[in-house]
Amino acid sequence: MDAAQETPGMMAEETLDPSDWADVQALSHRIVDDAVGYLSDVRDRPVWREMPGEVREFFTAPLPRSPSPLAAVYGDVARNLMSYPMGNTHPRFWSWYMGSSNFTGALGDFLAAIQGSNLGGGNHAAGLMDSQVVDWCKQMLGFPASASGTLVSGGSMANIIGLTVARNVKADIDVREHGVAAIEKPLRFYGSDQLHACHRKAMEALGLGNRALCRIPTDAGLRIDLDALRAAIAEDRAAGLKPACIIGTAGTVNTGAIDDLRALAKLAHEENLWFHVDGCIGALIAIAPQNAHRVAGIEWADSVALDPHKWLHAPFEVGCALVRDGAAHRKTFAVTPEYLESTPRGLASGQWLHDYGLQTTRGFRALKVWMALKEHGVEKFGRLIDQNIAQAGYLTGLIEAEPRLELAALPTINIVCFRYQPGLAGEALKALNTEIMLRLQEQGIAALSDTTVHGEHWLRMAITNHRTRRGDIDLLVRETVRLGCEIAAEGLASSSGPAPS
């Protein structure tokens, strides 16, 4: 009997496709209409708001065992998820360094999910588009066509990719075969004391340990001190260690400071070190006509990490690692098991993109970047970067003109650190400004973060939003001063507890 024929007692075959595509089509049109309204009206909503207890309780419900109508499922999403976002699409979200997404990119994510391709490799159009977006990133940064790259989840993973290649190239042994324990001289990596924390994670994940990462002091502008770097390299060599890599930063998280990338590239060449640039904040300034000079020298790097989900405003998540030596890049990660061998023709005849990173299964991240670049052109994204940097300059002028506000330092790019200063110091000043930050968030006015600069506490504003306007910045300054006066009058300068009801 044909095995495909049903026999009595055989379980009926099922699918996840709907029984009525017309109903799904109607609901989908409604969802798209809601999505357009959600973004077009984003300015009219609070930047962020606390979830009430019933919403938090909703997310503790047990595993669903039986089906629910799709319209009801969407209703739950609309009420309990869409109403309480992080807020980074809002024009007054300036907390952490995040892009603000774009509708075309969201459509790209939807279409990528519909097409459903796995970007581990293979001969299909999505693989070619993935490679094309990497090529466009190379062009934006001035990398040669012979360089390679890979799309990853974000900046942390992009940095890990570049630093893994650096480790393997500079180890003088086959690390993949023998492991880091076989490295004769302990490797040393160098970056400023303003490095992102992902570099520590990278050192730990690479088996080198946190002590392999030498944090070099910074100058008054919080850029890596070149003399201190040279001295550290010389001292490590004299101590029997092996200097391997310099990590330059194109935009620190705290203040946006940019290391002298040209000088670092020259020093790395003289010392025979790998030169990696963490450009997750500012690498894409290379496409900004008024500010590209700030990252001059990034095109000389051996590897670069950048984030299209920041200043290309792609929906989360998509990062990119570029490596000048394509052969070294592939040699670091490529594995060819028998079930993934290439064929001369057919589906398996394409490039295996998983050979350039840690993931075998890779999502189709390229489409959302590709569609937005095609729609707007790279020149517009460059102008938007210039716009954000100019807005930081505008904010700086407002702070300097307001006697109750104080700047940590003149901004390098688009990150401004400041605080309300009524004549307090120490913990009292920190408590007051922390309370200002929390009330700005809780009242839905604006989202800022805070940080430490030169050992002191400051509010931090990172303007990476294409929706931000100067009027939003005027509002922030007015509200900061208003809240500062209000909190000082309440006598809360020494406490950062809950705001009074």
C-alpha cells in the first residue's frame, strides 16, 4: 500500500497556514494601517511610560495549550506590547546610543521573514543581497573591494569577529587546532580606558582573559594617549608578552570621543600590530559630508565593527564586521562538514556565508538595510548624521546660555554630557540630577541616561534620532530646568528615591 495513503486511525495532517487566507489578509491590512499610525503619531505619545500591574501580570500567563483567534492574539499585542515600548523610535529618546528605525526597514524585516531564507549560505538571491550590503558597507568606509565582511547581530558581535581574526593572525600558532594554551607568549590588546565593555567580554570569550586587555589612559578630550600607548607596548615586550592589537575607538559611548585613527594606524604598522576600530558609534560618520574628517584613518584599519542599526536607522538588529584580509577572515571561521559541501551547480553552489562568523544559521538582516538605502540613498543618511551632530552643537549653545546648567565638556560629535547645577556637589548633586532624569522618563517628556566623566556624575544625551527637531531640544532644556527647581524646592537633592505622588 502507498505510504502516503491514510489508513484508519492515522492522525490527520496539519499545517500552520490559515484555513481562510481572506481573513488573514484583512487582519494584515489592519495591522499595517495600525503600524503606519503608530509611527506617524509617535511624537504625540509619551517617550516611555511605566507598565501598570495588569500588563506585567499578562506576561506571567502560562504556556498556551489551545488555539486562539489571530485577531484576539493581535489585540493582546496591541494592548500590552505596542503601548509600552522602550521608546527609541520617539524623537526625544536620547538615553543610549540607538537608531530610531524606519518604516521601510520594518517592511524589509517583514518581507525577509515572509521569504524565510537562512543566510548561512547557498545559491539564492538573499545570499547575494547579504553580500551586496557588506560591499556597500566597505564602500562607505573606504575599504578595498578585496576586503571581506559579515552581517551580525550588532556591535558587540562585530567587535568579537574582528578581534578573533586579530588573535588568530597574531598568535604565531594554529589557534583553532591547538587552542590558546599553546600560544607561547601571552597576547596583549590595547585600547583606551573609555572602551566599550564588549571588549572585555571579547577577551574572556577568546580565552585570553581580561588581563590581556590593557586600558590606556586618555587625554583631556578622552582620546587614547599615544605616548602612554607606546610606553605600554614597549613595557609589555620587555616583560616577555606579545603585543598583538590596537583597538581604536571611533566614538566612545560616554562622550563620543574619537581616537586619532591615523596616528593609531601608523603606530600599529610600525609595531606590526593588528589595528581594529570599534566604530559602532561613529564609523558611519565617514559618509557625513561635514564631519567625515573626524574618522579619517578608519579606512586603514585591519578590521572595523559598525552598526547599521544606529546611524543607518535599520530596525534591530544588524551589525557589520569588516576585515581587510579576506583570506584571514575566512581562515578564522570556515568549517566544511560533509552536509555543507559545495556542489558545482544547484542550491549548494553558492557562497557559504557562515564561513565568516560564528553562526551557521543566519537571519536575513540585509533586506531592511538594502531597501532603506535604495529608497533614500546614502547621501541622505550622511546628511542626517550631520544633522544630529549639529543638533548636539545647538544643545551645547543652550546649555552654555543657561546659568543653571553645566557642560562636562564640549561635545566631539552627537553625545552631550551636562547637569543641572544649583550650587551642590558630590552625592547631593548626583541625587538631584538622577531624580531629574527619572522624572523626565516617568512624565514621558524625554529619555536620557547618566554616566561618569572624569570621575563625576553627568546626564548623558545621545542624539541619533532622525525624528529629533530643535524644538525637542528646546523642550528638554526648559523641562530640565523646571524639574531641577522643583526637586530642589522639595528638598530631594539628597535622595533619588521615588518621586512624590
